[in-house]
Amino acid sequence: MINILMIEDDAEFAELLTEYLAQYDIKVTNFEDPYLGLSAGVKKYDLLILDLTLPGMDGLEVCKEVVEKYDIPIIISSARSDINDKVEGLALGADDYLPKPYDPKEMYARITS
């Protein structure tokens, strides 16, 4: 089983992705609050799916903190389509950037590739 930490403030989107991935034996634990997500024990997860527009803390800040403290792959999943956000996220250490909206099949392909 793949165990994924997701920090995503869109609960409906998170539920949709979580349900889709569950059929492939992938467990997603979502936190809408980035501080709660960071305190959830990041190192016990196999992957982080990270939104950029979050309450109280920008996703790029979360990305930077995770890269500095943990060895975990990060896929940024964001509706922010500014090329600067993509470049900065990847430069900070994110492994991939998937712009929203996307089909959950594409996220599955990126997780398993």
C-alpha cells in the first residue's frame, strides 16, 4: 500500500482524489490546514501531494520546509498556473507539478511512475 499525505484545502477535490486512488490500494490522508499536515508525522508517508493556495501558509513555504526536514517525494497539485510558481516549486525541491484541473488518472500515473 502506498501511503500519501495530502495538504489540500478543497475538501471536495480531496475526497474525489482519495476515493479514486483507494481503488488502487493507495491511502490518502488529507489535511486542509498546512500546520496540521506538517505536524502529522510527514516521515511516515511515502509521498506528499501539496496544494499551493492554503489557509495561513503558502504551499511554497510548506514545500521548502518539507524538503529541508524530510526525504519524501512531493507532487504540487495547484490551480495556480503562473510559470513562476511552477519554476519556484520545482527549484525548492518538488518532484512534479500537476496543474488543476486534472483527471485523477493522471495523478495515479504520476504516483506510480
